Amino acid sequence: MEVKTGNIKAIANMTKCNDGVYRELRNNAVSDLMEPGSTFKTASLMVALEDGKITPEETVDTGSGVYNMHGSWMKDHNWHRGGYGVITATQALMFSSNVGVSKLIDKNYYDHPEEFVQGLYDLGIATPLNLDIPGWGTPRIRMPNKKKSNWSKTALAWMSIGYETQLAPIQTLTFYNAIANNGVMVKPKFVEAIIKDGLVIKENPTEVIKEAIASPKTIQQIQYMLEEEVNGPGGTGKKAGSTQFRVSGKTGTAQVSQGKGGYHSVRKYLVSFCGYFPSKDPKYTCIVAIQKPGLPASGGLMSGAVFHEISERIYAKHISQNIEEAKDSTSVLIPNVKHGNVADAKYVLNKINVPSSQIAGKEYENITWGKADIDSASVAFNEMGIDNKLIPNVHGMGAKDAVFLLESLGLKVHISGMGKVTSQSIQQGSRFSKGQSIHLTLK
């Protein structure tokens, strides 16, 4: 999600089917209402910070990582290693301490939990998004009734760490995007404009849901805490970080209720990481949510690692440097040209003033597919003869050209990896039938 505009740049929803193949079956990002787990701790601490109940330096004793919360045992993920002992509120978020966060919230709101829930509403995290995509889920955050007949002794403590509530991933994303946007919550936007025949018929401006989800002081405090979660010593979000830029965000690991089976039948987990980058003047917010059966289950190690790959790839697209500073006046810069469509390659080479030569007296317009021959000063192409009845050799091609060529022959193409084709599952020169599948590996 683009921080300032709310533009949704990408959504991927992959489900592993019974045959082991991942497919996009439903828009889980907008429809799946699930207990968010520890990503919700950010909202809990923000309520207490905004109400002046705690400060980032407030201390809480987590003991050995096991605490009896009104008759129900609560554990930190490191309880078997002795817990965290006395830590600050910032560290409670950094270490994702269940005991630390729940004790801070329970201490300040146990007698009036409705004030805590109202604080969550004030943050906008429970506001329906009214998305343009059908099937979007409405957040479920229960408000205690006057007699508290819908409220148990442990409800507040477990709500504070991401249980007893249900949110869709895009709702959590929108909340974190507001933190990145200095408190301004904007609605997720899927269509910027409607264009017909080159003319703009309708523009969709950015829609502000809340001008300020909290005071500037609270926003600055939570921004610092989320940056420490990824970059500070012992933070659970370390895997989401980068050596190229600063990342801010929060990990989440929640056990998913199995209906009547509760949490003690076949165990299923939701592991997640939601954050933004770069930490200073953020451009994008992203959430990675993975549903998986059984252990191991770690939002930091699993979802954080995926977030790291996504953020570094996106950030690299925005690096702009002066090419003149990299040029050596004594050298000719020759790019590593892939095999493939000669006309496309010729167009690019001409644009960057790299000489390319004719081969065997043929004009480039008459050579569709060629193998690039690169030396220190120019690029030449050897023509690839294509027989419509035989498998061609696509080694050295990029994915775009290889897939286009093979599909134009009637093959079904599956690819893995990135870069150039290094292997193909059907040997070149083999006969094939239309509709046959071929797998390409790229490196």
C-alpha cells in the first residue's frame, strides 16, 4: 500500500491445494477475518500511551515468562528459557511479550475495559473500510455491555495481545499505514482513474478515513517503538530488516481457533509481519500473513523473511544514481544481453548507443529469434532456427521471451526462479504435442 495515497500496488493470495499446487482461490487479504495476534499489540499500547496510562519507558515485570492471568496461564514465547524479567513497554513490544503487554493493559483498564475498547475504536482500527472489492470483512472488536455479561475476567488481557478480536489483513495494513502516514488514515484504493479512449472519465481521489488516529506525541512514540522492533537488540522483527534502509513494523504469531475444537484440537497458526519502509519518510506499507498447520510458527522468521524480500525488491526500483559517475571514459559499457527477440534487443541497444552487428547479411527485421554474442565493444546475434514441430533451445533467454516463444508453439509453460533460463524439462529438438507442459528453471 502506498502510504500517502492509499493506492494498493499489489495483492497476492495463494492457497496450497490438495495436489500440492498453489492457486489463487479467494481474496484472503480482504475477506479473511481472523484473530491477528501480536500485530494487535501495537494498537493496545497506543491506547495506553494516548490515555497517558503508560510511557515507552514504563517498566513491567514479566517474571519467568509465565503468569496466571485471572485463573488462566499466559506464556511468553521464551518462557522455557526463563522469560524476560523486568522490561520496558518499548521492550514488551520489541520482544512481543504477551505477559508484558497484557499486564500493562490489565493494570490500567481491568475495572473499566470499555475505555480500552473505545480507545481502539478511536484509533480507527475497527472502522469498516467499505472497500470496492466485494467480500471485504467487517472488523469484530467486542465492546463490553453495561452489565459486562458478554465479558470474562480474561477477555481484556487476551484482547490486548490480539485474541478475542477478528480483523482482515487489509484492516491491519490500513492501521499501520496510518502510523507510517503520521496519523492520517486513508482508505485503501484499487482504482486511481477510469479511462476510455485515452480520456479520463472519472478520477478517484485519496479518501481520508481519519485525519488523526492519535496525537502527534503518541504517533512519534509508537513509530520509535516499531523501528526498535526491527532494528533494536532482541527485536523479533529483525528478519524483516535491511542493511540498505530502515524498516519499522511488528511481528505476529497467533494460534487459530478451530471452532468448537477451540485452540486444543489440530493446531493451526497465523504468522504475520506488518510494517512500512523506509522508516524515515515511509513510501510503502506491507503485510505478509501466512496460515499454516503445526509448529514451527514464527511471524518474525517466516513472514518477516518474506517482507524483507518484497521490500528490498521494491526499494531497489527507486534507487536513482547518475550513470555518468559510473562511466569509464576508456571503456564501452556492454550490457549482458539475453538471447531472445532480436528486434527488442536492437531497440534497447540503439537507445543506449551500443553497437550491434548484422549476421550473414540478414537484416534485423528478418531475424525474429537470435542468440546474443557479446564482446568488449558490441553485440551480435546468431539466428535461431525455429521448427514448429520441434522443441527450441531457450537456454539463456529471459522469462518473457522464453514463455512467449514456447506458448506460441502451443506448449504450457511453468517457470521457477529469476534471471536467465538454465534448464528446460524437454530437451531441444524433441517432438511435442500441443498442450504439453514444459518447465523452465531460471537463475
